[in-house]
Amino acid sequence: MASPIRILTAVPICDGHDSAINTINLEFIRHGIEVIYLGYHRSVADIVRAAIQEDVRAIGISSYNGGHIEFFAAVVDLLRRSGADDIKVFGGGGGTITHDDAAAMRRRGVDEIFFAGTSLHDTVKFVHRRYGKPRSKRSRPKSFDRELGHRLTKIEDAYYATRSRKRRTPKNKRRMQNVTIANRKSQIAIPRVIGFTGPGGAGKTTLIDELVLRFLNRNPKGRIAILSHDPSVVGEGALLGDRATMINSQDDRVFMRSMATRGQAGGLSPATHDCLALLAQSNFEHVIIETVGTGQEAMPFQKNGIVDVTVLVMNPDYGSRLQLQKIVMLDLADIVVVNKSDLQRARTAHTEIEQRLEQNRQTQQLVDTVAKRHRDPGVDRLFELISKESVAAVYDRRTKQKRHS
């Protein structure tokens, strides 16, 4: 089977109109398209960087503020200069883009412009017709991000094409461990893998973005990779929207890939293990995995050897104390974060979760954070906790995992 079409949608810099693009995004995913939504007020560099890392088929831009001829052309030009001219550009802008403007934009490399009154059906039909065919032979990537994006796409496509076959997780797990051990022997830095999970709305993405800022500031030359997961709609596409809330992660030293679950339960994609094995060879200092918002039974990182530290992010409004007894990840997480700790119930939540963790008799850490607050001391403490384990400790842990597997 052909893999789902992946496109990036965005709103240009100095433009905060997102009603139209949100409507179009939902229509796309209803028709089997995976949409990476970058959000509004995005620069040309932000859009092209994201498109290359996500290895999308096309970029859809919704513009209502004017300056569209120059902005669209700048995106096309930067794609070409980056060796990514196989990523195409289309868009629209209600009543702000005239037919003469659209003609000028097409001459400068834009595929199509949709005007006010165009039906959603026609827009979806265009995307399927223009970008649904298999890619032709692709030119040799000119950049690290471009090559890595290509290879991650091959991994995802291979899993999608063989999704009815038996999963290859045990093989993938061995591959991940062998890669890190080989890197140890060759003195290549072993990336520290940090897994974030928790219910939807707990603030995982905002928290990760604040941690990324601290990683970048601590090591001016270090690079970070993020694998961010969102659910696929059953039988349809997916809205991969974590990039829309990222601010600090819009940096050339951050490589981010959005992944849809594509029918797999548990918060991760079938291709996550292999994608992580590839990132482990790519000399990142840290790799962060964010799962889909998970429920009581979810154990996305249980004994699978793919993470060094597991962080469970919770909202103070989880319900009664009885609900805590049902959350399995409270038994497995290395660090539990009560985010949004400025809310009224946060102090009670901290006490109840602390008592729950004491029953486990493990060395688990409990941290209160307000991720939306700049320079939050709780986020500083979390950063120190997940950064303190040495490379040797990571190697020892993975070696033990290999012996027990």
C-alpha cells in the first residue's frame, strides 16, 4: 500500500489568522492525509526547516496579511537552494490574493493558489492528484537534515507497506543496543534518550520546548533530536501538531520529526524503534521521544530498552485519589512531573502522588513545574535530573538490558 501523503501547513510571519487553515487541516486528515501543522507567525526559514526534516510532499501556506508574492517565492527559492525542490508549494488567501498575483506566484514556482469560494473537496482532490503519486528518483541530499529526513521516511514507508506482517520489535531492540555499544567502542557520543509520556493536555510539548532551550544553552555546539507522536484517526489521516506550540525548538540545532501512530496502540508508531536506532547513529547529544496522550493502562516504554529516562507528565486535575491507583506508568516512570503546578489543586495533587510513589519503594523523583513560565525553577530541577546520568551509566544500563532480553 502507498504511504499516506504528508504535507506541512503554516501561516506566514506577522499573520495570526488560523481559522481557515484549521478547517482545511481537518478536511485533509478526514481524507487520509497526514498534516504537520507548524502554526501561525512562521518565518520562511522555520517553514523550510520543518518541511525538510519532516520530508513532506508539499507545503500549504494560508496567507491573509499581504506580501504573499514575495513570501511564497522566498519559500520556493530557499527549498531550491537547500536541494529540496521536490517539496512543492501551494496555498491560498481568501480575498487577499488576486488572480494576477496568483499568476505571478505560479511563474515563480508555486504549484497552485486557491481563491475564496473554492470547495474543500476541490482542494483535497488537488492534493491527492498532485502529491499522491510515488516519488520519482530523488537527488542526492545536500544537507544532514535532508538525508536524515529521507532515511526516516524510508523506515516509516517500509512499516506501512508491511503493516500486516509480524512486528519486528525484538530485532529492532537488538539493533538499538548494538548501535549504542558500537558507538561506545568507537568513542562516538551515545545520545541520551529521554521518553516523555502522559495524558493529553498535561503540557508535555511545552515542557519539552523549555528543556530544549536549556540543552541548547548548556552546550552551544550540541544537537538534539525529537520524535513526537500523535494519533492517527481510525482509517484516516493524522494531525501532527506539536510543532505549532514549539518556540525554542525552531533552531537549526534541533531536528524534529512528527510521527503518526498509523494504527498502533500504546502511544508510539510501529516504526519508532527503527527511527530511534537511526538517530542513535547520528551523533545527537540527546534524543527526546514524546508519546501520544496516554491513558491509565498505557506503558509505552515498558522494558523495551529504547529510553534511558522515563518522564511521566501529569495535570493536577486527574480526578480522585482512586484514579492514581489505576495509572500504571506511576509504577514505571523514573520521574513524575506535576505540570501546571500554579493551579489551585496542585499542592493536593503533589501530596497524593508522593504518597502513591512511596508505595512503590523505588528511587523515583517527583517534580512540580509550570512549563509556560519562563525560567521556572521546577523546569530547571527537571533539567538537572534528566541530565545527570553519565554516558557510562547509559552504556551499563543498555548492556544489562541486552543480557536480560
